[in-house]
Amino acid sequence: MQQPKFTEYPKVMMHPNYQAPALSGDSRGPAGAFKPDQFQAPPSSPKFPPVIVNSAAQEGEYAARGYVPQGASSGDAYYKAFTGQQPTTKAKVEYPKWKYHPSEAPVIVQNEREERALKGRWFDNPGAALDALEEAAGPVANADAPSAAAEAPAKKTRPRAKRKKARTPAQIAATERMLAARAANIDKRRAA
């Protein structure tokens, strides 16, 4: 179930001098017996009844009359009331992190000092390292037939597809485990 979005309004405002309506008269007879033939007067109207406001303008209008909001209105309190849990604010953790090189194995650095100590061009994601490798390689030329490229008509090339967001090592490992499990299931089916 998806949590509804927190909104500040509507909210209840109460006046400090609020008085509940009072019942007038008692229709009970001796020993608490009810007398239906006896008239009972209607209750008096309340003094400064609670109001529900739907906007900041309405809130300001009633605040000028002495009304005050009931309780505190916040997204964190709403989340706690809805889920029964404290909201978690995840701070971005800078280290440890993976660093990728176009021609070397990925490494994990524990702090900024280790990251500065890396020699060469290291990247935060494998896609950037792969792009750097492709840039360094340049266009691939056919060494056997250098004149064939000049004589051949220009070939239309498809535009390169955008790269997806780089996957984390944990995602890569999970994918490898899933593929290994599928291969094992296929082998079991073939054996049966």
C-alpha cells in the first residue's frame, strides 16, 4: 500500500475559551425513571466551537479571532502516524566506494586519501571508464586494406544508444547469481 502524500490542510483550530453546549433540564423522574411526556429544552449552542480550516488564508483569519491550531503538523509526524515507524533520513555515505579504471581491475577506496593515491584515470562508474577506453582506442582501421575504406561509399551508421545508468557491483553480482541459478535449472531439466 502506498503512503498518501502529506498535506498540512485541512486542520482543526480551537479557541482557548471554547465552551461545550450544556443540556438544559432533566427528563428523568424519581429514581431515574424516564418521563416521555415531560418537555426537554434543546441544548444551548457552544461558545467558540472548533473550526476546520482548508488553507493558510483561513488559518490566518481564525488566528486573528484567537483560534490556535491543535497539535503540530509535520511530514515526519505524519509518516510516523501512518507507518508506526520513525522516518529514516539516509545521509549520503561517501566512503568506502568503488573506483573504475579503463584497463585495470576495479578497487574499493576507504577514504579520500586512498582515492587521491590512485594513479591514472579512475572513474566513479564503469560506464565512464568504458567510454574513456573507447576514446583512447579511437576509430578502428582495417590494416589489410587501407585503400578499400577510401573507395567504399560512406556507410550509414546507427546512432549510438544512450547508456543505461551504471550498475553497482552488488547489482552485477546479483545478476550473475541469478544467471547461474537459471543455468543450473536448465541443466537439471535436460538431465531429467
